[in-house]
Amino acid sequence: MNLCVLILAAGKGTRMYSNLPKVLQLIAKKPLLQHVLDTIQSLPTSATFIIYGYGGDQVKAAIKSPSITCVEQKEQFGTGHAVMQSLPFLKDDDRVLILAGDVPFISAETLSRLINATPDQAIGWLTAQVKNPVGLGRIVRDALNQPVAIVEEKDAREKQKNIHEINTGICLIPVPYLRRWLPELKNNNAQKEYYLTDLFSRAVAEQIPLITVEAANETEILGINTPVQLAECERLYQRRQADLLMTKGLTLIDPARFDIRGELTFSHDVTIDINVILEGIVTIGHSCYIGPNVCLKNVTIGDQVKIEANSVIEDAIIENECVVGPFARIRPGTVLHEKAKIGNFVEIKKSHIGKNSKVNHLSYVGDTLMGEHVNVGAGTITCNYDGVNKFQTIIENDVFIGSNTALVAPITLEEGSTIGAGSVVARNTPKHKLTLARARQTTLDNWQRPKKQEKGN
């Protein structure tokens, strides 16, 4: 039989107190639903269906794969009713793996065990052993240890409340059983909903083979219903990622204060200090140090690079032996070439900073091609925007720029130019010459400082 995946994603998540559908809440800046979709990529599935309801347009917009079929549950009448909406799209030779879009940590390994343990004509049900089963449906077994019922908390007897094996809601069911049983479900309960778990008792009653498989751990079946649970799962996810990276050789000063919201590739002898956030695709070469409170997003870092504290780097390339920060901002489109140095309170945007060049203090460089061995003094800015258009600044090799200089683009500072401090330079400068562009200093001998007038009585 073919394997289909059906993900239940119709709920609003009232306890989240959010206009965002629950399955689009974020862990590691990725929707809960996307975590589940990423997990099933390694499974041998023939089709994937998502049952959506509340915020349907948002849910469909978040799904990037055209191969996924979205099925609407216009009114939310329970999990059984949700699966019923998929029946017109299913084939009789399919068996359906039913997952929840708000259970982001379920592993492909556990799902594979469930699939492989369940014969084609049997029903597979994922259970879990939990320390605190309060509020959860218990798996009741007979004297031969065969599963005979799922008993909800409100219906459980005292002895049954001591059972620690619980229903996860994840199951594998052949389509013919769904077609036969789903239309017969009753909503005789306080919520007036049709529950998928009722199929468990139908299978027992009709002596359909019912295979139970336990989840590898309690964490992977955690569902998210509140902001508190979302925050707790965020920390669980981040610690798991930190531990995995450390087993591969990454040094984290404090793994509890590290967040990764994408992918990291790194070489040997990389140290990351506290409160660092990595987003998108980040690559770090060997012998690098990333200081505290640094944010890196879609960054490629070479070897022996030092990123000092409180720096933000996005969509940039940092070549070997560069130093950045502290308090530097490197914006998209920037390339720092080998041994370049960007100092404190410096912003670089869409620029190439050449080998051994330095922009050390309190400067802005945008839309600039900078050569090698350039020194940029404190307070220098490139005036690259006239309110409508951006213009380029070209700074050739061995240029020295004095402090508090404004370079009005488009402009070229030719090789070896020296710009005097405090200049506003609006024309190209010649090679190996000193250029000054500032008003003559004047002293007024007869000037007197104003005095404060005394107030009358």
C-alpha cells in the first residue's frame, strides 16, 4: 500500500491569544507546521495533505511546496471530522499517517519505526511513556498486554489514572477503515466533536490488528497550546541544536545562551560567546571567535576571523583574518577582503573593503569600492544618496582619509590620495596629493562672549 501523510492544521489555538494560526507560531523562526513538513521529507510518502481551517489563507501562503494538497475544514468539529474532509482525495490502496501540525519535534526515526512495525492491513498507533500523564488519554491494556482502549482523564478510574502510557494522537490507518468508520463517528461528548481516537475502540471491537509503538522520548510528542509551552519548546530546540553542534567540535561558552535559526557549517577551533544569534545559512572557517551579543544572518566567514561584541552582520562575506567590531553593523552586499578591519560604531553597506584596509571608528561607508591599505579616519561618511538615486564611491589603493570627512558620490579618490580632516570632497582627487576642502579658520579679536542679564527685582 502507498503511504500518505495527513497533517491536522485547522485549529485556531485560542490559548495562544494570537491572530496567527497556531501551526504558524514560530520555533527557531520557523513555523511549527514547517518543522513537521521537514521531518516527513525523509519518509517514503506518495502524497501529503494538510487540513486547514482558521487563518487558511495564511496557512496556504506559508506552504512552499506545490506538491502538497490543502484541504479545508470549514467548521472545526474535531479531529475525526478533520480527517473526514480528506476522504475524497484518498485512494483505497493508501494508508494514511496522521500527524498534528502543532507537534514539531516528532522524529523521522520514530515515524519510520511506526510505519515499519505496522502491516498493510493493520492499524499503527504511536504511544508514549510520560512522567506526568494528567489530562492525557491513557492506553489501557489487557492481561496479555494488548491495547484495548484509550481512556480520557475525565473517564479514567483511579487505577487507570496511574497509567503512564498515553495516546499521542499520531496513527497509521488504511483508507478502507477510514471510509467505513469515520461517517459512523458520534459526537456524544461535552465538546460535541468527532474524535479520531474513537477509531481505536472500533479496531479493538472488530479485532483489527492494532500495533502500538512507543515514541523514543517524551519531548518529541510535545504539543504546543500556549505561549508558555511555545517558549519552553524553543529552549528545548535550541539546547538540542547546541548539544549537536558541540558534539561536532563547536565551542559554546554557554549553550543555554545560544540561538540558531537556520543552518551552521563550521571548521575546527571555532568559539562562540554568549547570546549569539545565527539566522539563515552561516558558514564559519577555522580558528574564529564570535563575541557576545553578535547576530549573523546569511554570512560566510573565512579563517582566523574575530567578530567582536554587539556586531550585526547580514548577507555579507568576511574573508580571512578580518576583525569586525565591537558595535559594528555590516549590511547586505558587503565583502570584507583579507585582513580588513571594521571598528566600533561603523556601518558598511553594499561595499567592498580591500585587503588590509581599515575603517576603525564612527563611520558610514555605503556603495563603495575600496582598494587595499586604505585608512579611513573617524567620523567619515560616504554621501551616496541624493534622496532618489544611489551613487558609487571609488577609493583606490593606499588612500588616507582624515577624520570627519564627507565624500559626496559619485567620486573617485585616486591611488595614494590624502584627504585632510574635516573636508567635504565632491570632486575626484588626484594621485599622491593632499586634498583639503574646508573653510579657512578665522579668529575675531574683538568678539566677547554674551553675558547673562540679571533679572530685575
